[in-house]
Amino acid sequence: MMPVVAVGALFGGFATPVEASAITALYALCIEAFIYKDLKLTTDVPRVMAECGLLIGGVLLVQGVALGFTNYLVDAEFMTRAAEWATSSIHSKWVFLLALNLFLLIVGCLMEIYAAIVIQAPLMVTIGSAFGIDPIHLGIIFLANLELGYLTPPVGLNLLLSSYRFKKSIPEVLRAVTPLTVVMSVGVLLITYVPALTTTLPRWFRH
């Protein structure tokens, strides 16, 4: 029922995304502590809260650095210059989309997703608008590529997390996810070069 709680709280109109996440976390805590009794309030809950605090602290540090770097890029007018270079060097929208896929795949391999979104999204929006790409289409391409990058060596954060969580070597995890990676790659190409897959429904709702 957790997805129902999360989606219901968000789209029911009585919770913001932040509040919906808090409600979902509270639901998970109550279920685990009082229904399944997998968590003991006196020992397990403090340990889980400490681990969550460390994780959130690390994410906040990454986001802080990313925001600072984004402000520098704005002050240096890097995004405007990059857009001018792209439009002068690349004359085909489809060639640009191919280059965008390769670039975002590398970003997904090497960067944490929050930092990647904060740093790269403004740049992609600026350049994408110069090529007349629908912002919704561009956003879905962006996220799909980052998720694919998370399963791609050498860094691939999801590979590292899975290896740590399931106590398996990186090569073993990589072999296990290779079929999924191939399927996701085909999906990314379809999303990129068949815009109707991602823009038809939003346009229908707009009308």
C-alpha cells in the first residue's frame, strides 16, 4: 500500500511533495514497527534514524556544492555560450539529440543524480529551446539517460549500491543487469527519436 499512500497524499491535494514523503515515511515506520514488528522502537529505530541522518547529510553536501557550481555557471554566462556553440556547430536537431544522449550517459556514469539535475538541467533547457525541443520531451530524455548511466560502468552508482547491499562483486552485478541495460538503451532511443511517446499525453491534457 505504500505507493497508494504516497500517490494518494500527493495527488489527493492535501500534501506537497515534501509532506507526502513524510507521510509515506511515517506509514512505513508504523507498518514495520507495529504490524510486522520488524523494527524495535528502542533499538532499531534510533539506528535507522542515525543512518538516514548520515545519508541525508551527504546528499545535502552534494546539493550545496552543486548549487554553488550552478551559480558560478550562471555568473560566467556558461549556459548562454554553450547554447551559442551548440547551435553554431550542430545544425541538425537529431544530431544534437544523439550528442545529448551520449553526454547525459557520461554524466549519469560519473555524477550523483541531484548534482547532475541541478548543474545540467538549466544548460539542457537553454540549448534544447534553441533547437525547438519540447521541455517535457527534453526532461524525460534527461532522466532516462541518467538512470541508464546509473547502471553503466565505471562509476554507475546503482551498481555500487547493489554490490554493497547484496554483497556481490561489481562484475557479478554488472552481468545480472546487462539484459535490463540493453532494454533501457532501446527505450532511451525510442523516447529520444519518437517524441510522440512522451508528448502526446501531456498535450492531450493541456487541451
